[in-house]
Amino acid sequence: MFRIINRLLICILIIGLAACANRGGGPQGGPKDSIPPQVKSSEPSFGATNFKKQRIEVEFDEYISLTNPGEKVIISPPQKEQAEIKSFGKKAVVILGDSLKENTTYTIDFTDALGDLNENNKLDNFSMSFSTGETLDTLQISGTVLDAGTLNPVSGSLVGIYDNLSDTAFTKTAPLRITKTNNKGQFSIKNIKAGTYNVFALNDKNRDYIYNDPNEDLAFLSTTITPTIEKTIQTDTIGYIDSIATEKVRVEHKDSVVRKDSIITKEVEKFIPNALVLFSFKKNVYKQHFSKAERKQADIVSFFFKEKNEQKPIITPLNFELTNKDLIQCNTTNDSIHYWLVDSTLINQDSLTFTVSYQVLDSTNTLITQTDTTTAFFKHHEVKEKKKKKDEDEKSEEPEVSFLTVKTNIDKPLDIYKPISLSFEVPVDSIIADSVHLYNKIDTVWVEIPCKLTKKDSIGLNYEISQKWDSSLPYRLEIDSAGIFDIHKQQNNNIKKQFRVKSENEYSNLIVTIPNVTDNAIIEVLDEKDNVLKQLPAKTSGTIFDYMNPGEYYLRMFIDKNGNRLWDTGDYENKTQPEEMYYYHKSIEVRANWDIEQEWDYKHLPFEKQKPEILFPKEDSKKKK
């Protein structure tokens, strides 16, 4: 009896252990749902005609959710009154705010707004259409919107068509049919009626479907389009197994005998145009105004403008006298100006008042002079308190001696074609003659060579030493202490820096040849961040970029129509497109002591496939495959 009970207990124990060991092998809730919702029914039905209601319902086979439908769901023709778009359980409901137009095809494009409730599996590019008349319009057009200056795809841009071919239609009326570009800049406008149209794209900031704000990016085709359907013959090859072949033949000859090919043809329809490219740009609008005056340091007042100034603005002191020692520094575009103070009395003054006179456009687009008054403040008491506290904290230490800061470009090997540059944080007032020395080393002896320090700006912040370098020799720059004084009489410390110059063997020449290039094309060499490193006019014989350091580079080119060596944007009022921009489709590796010759057929690839993926902004790096 006990023997039987013991056996039963052992069996139960074994079963229990097996069950414990197999916990992971039981039901786990099934595979993860990865299928988007599917349509069960709709009111109206897809492609319905003579539909007159403003309420549209689509029922799906599972519970759904809509993500940001006010932004993502596109209704065409565009609605003056915003539609109400909601999800109820398994239904998507659209209630149009506008009365329906007669004999009009309506399209409701959900883009990527619709997904299932639990996993949010997107039903991408889902749309439905119906007509209020007897027929449903079925033509389509498609294309891409690119940024004109960078060829980056433009996402979220409104694209519309007009049958009103007047130039003012885009600025006064809403388009007939609309869509939005996806994250690759691609668009497709569906359910178009036969006819001739203008095509526009718009970054519609105020959501009125009209180009009436100069801060909105826009794009337009210079020619009209006529949508149509093109019928073509498509050829396919299908293969099948020859069941008659004997097993011996199959083994000996394998697929060459077993496989049979058959060619079939079928007629397919294609909507055209299907590869439109619109170049988005923002018009240059000259709306100059004085932005602000800033005094971050006691000895300098900075003035900032919204736009560049063709003429240098005039800065006039009001509560103090201008002296010959005061210095005014402008950048190349005259939109930032720095006023350096030399007089210690003015430096210690808390507030300084100026008038600022500059050019603006009046209502007739005529340049006139405008004068503003501004005051710049510096809180000396706060600086004094901080200095007092610092002195108290450091009273047991030796006082720190402050010297004039000198920055140079010889901390690393100097490019053989460059001069030595010296830059200062405060303008230089004077340099003692023979305080700057340049040496090269011949054998074991340092030999001084003549050098000249040349001022490179108007106020003494930048200097250069030009020299014909010998890369086989080491060099040394010395500046005697107290050899250079800034406008506040601060002097430099002794400087002694040894450096070398790169040899010509460390560089490469990049020779770019472009067949049939125009005389006014400009080629630019870029780094991996799309920054311009070098720029030269294109030559039919080949454009030579010399002294290239080893590395990977990229190319782009624009057609410089007005010859100013700058890429210029477009102007819709004058029907001017932006200057054409092209990219070479891959990187170019430059190796030391090599001449790299690169031929570039700049029209070989369509615009949307030219720019290398690495050059897209980080958030757009996956947009183009």
C-alpha cells in the first residue's frame, strides 16, 4: 500500500516539476498585432456619385484612433470652415463645415493619421472619394517639393492646382484641389477633372490657402500642366517547371532544362505628369529696422540690424563727445556694428545714448534715411561688487597679472599657401618696431628672416605675416614682451612659438570637369555638414581646386544668372525662379599627393535623387532612399 502511495507521490512531483520547467512554453497571448485596420463599409461607398450629405463615415474591422486629424487629414476641395473629424470606436467620421458644391469630386485623404487603437498600426495613404454629380473625376498628378537652395525635401507643404490661370489667383483665391507633401517631399493630387492647371506649393502659415505673407515659403511651376492617362505596354517574364523532364535530365542539366520562361504583355495605365519638381523658396523682403543696442562689456557698444545695410549706418553719440580715438567696427554686411570706447571716463559711465541713422524702404519702395535714438547701459556697480568679492577670496594669493591676448594659427601645421594670422580681443593701438621676429632653422642654427606685420582691418583686431614658406625648414615666431599695446594700454607677454609648414606632397588637386557647363556656373566644395569650403567659377577645361587636404568632400553647383557669385532666391511677382542648384550624387575621396579628376554630368540624375543622404539634416537623414 505504502509502495503504491510513494509511487503516486513521485509521479505527481515529476509532473509538477515538468510544469514548472515549461512555464515559458505555454500560451503567451499570441503574436503582436502588426496589421493596420481594414475597411468594412463606408457611407458613401468608395467612388459614389450623387452624394449630397455632409457627414461621411468609414467603418473598420477593429477599434481605431486618429492622430492630429486637424493637421493631417486633407479635404479637397479645401474647406473654408474647418471640418469636424473624429473617431468613434471602429468608425472614422468626417462632418464637412462647408456646403457641398454641385458636380464636384471630393477627396478625403487621411495620410498617416489613422491607426488601430492598441498598437497604432498606421493605414498609410488611406483616402476615399465621392462625387456630388453624375461622374467621378479620376485624373492624378504627382511629384516632389524640394528646398531650392539645398535640395532638401520639404515636408508638410501645401500643394494645390488652379484652373484660373491668372497670375493673381495664387494670391487671392484658394486652389481647386490640394494635398500635402510627406516627409520625403512627395505629393499626389487625386481626383482631378480634365483641364489645364497651374501648380503651386505653399508653407501656409496662416492656413488660408492663399499666398499673402512674404514670410511663407512658396514654389510654382513656370508652365501649365494638362493631366492625362498614358497607356503603355508592360512586359513581364514568368518561369515554370517543366514537369515532363525526366529525373535524370533534371539532375544532369539542373535548372537550365527544368526552368521554362514565358513572356507576357499587358496594358497598364499611368497618370501623368508623375514626376513634377517644385523648388520651394522664400522671397527676399527688405524690411530693415534697428533691432537693439547691447553693452556686454564696459568698453564696447554693439548695434544690431534685421537686414544687411548697403550703406554703412551712421552712429552719433548724444550724451558724450566723439573722439578720434573711438573706433567703429562693421561686419561685411553692415548689419552689426561695434563701437569701441577708449576714454576711461566714458567706459565708467553707466549709460551712453546714441542716434542711429540707416536706410529703409518707404511705401513706394524708395530708400530713405531713418534715425532712431537708443541708450546702452552697463551695470558698473555689479562688476565692482564681483571684483571686490574675488579680491577678498584671493587676498592671500599673489595678484594675477593680465596680458593682452594674442591668438595665432600656428598651434598646428600651417598650410603652405596661408600667412601667419594674429588676432586680438581688443583693438591694437601700437606695435613697437622690431618687436616681432621670424626665424627658420638651417642645419642647427636659427636664422632670423625679414617679416612684416600687416593690419587686415580698420581698427586693429587682425594682422598677418606673409611669407614664401619652405616646408623643409622649421620656423619660429617670437614677439617681445611689451611689444604690442591695445587701446587700453594693456601689453602682451613674451611669445615664442615653433611651428612647421605643410609640404605640397600633403595636399591634392581636385579637378572637376563638367561637360556642357554654362559660363556662369559656380562650383562649390562641401564638407559632410553641407558647409561651403571652397568656391570657384566652372571652366569648360576643368575647374581646379588646389591645396585640398586629404578627406571626403562633396560637390554642388548653381547657375549664377546675375553673376554676383551668390545663390539667389526667386520672386513670384516677377515670375523669377530661384537659381538652379545641383549636387554631385556621392562623396569624393581626396588622398595626399594625388590629383583627383572627377567628371560630372550634372543633369544625369533627377533633382530629387542628386543629394547624398549624409548631407541631409539629421532629422531628414532617412527621408531619401
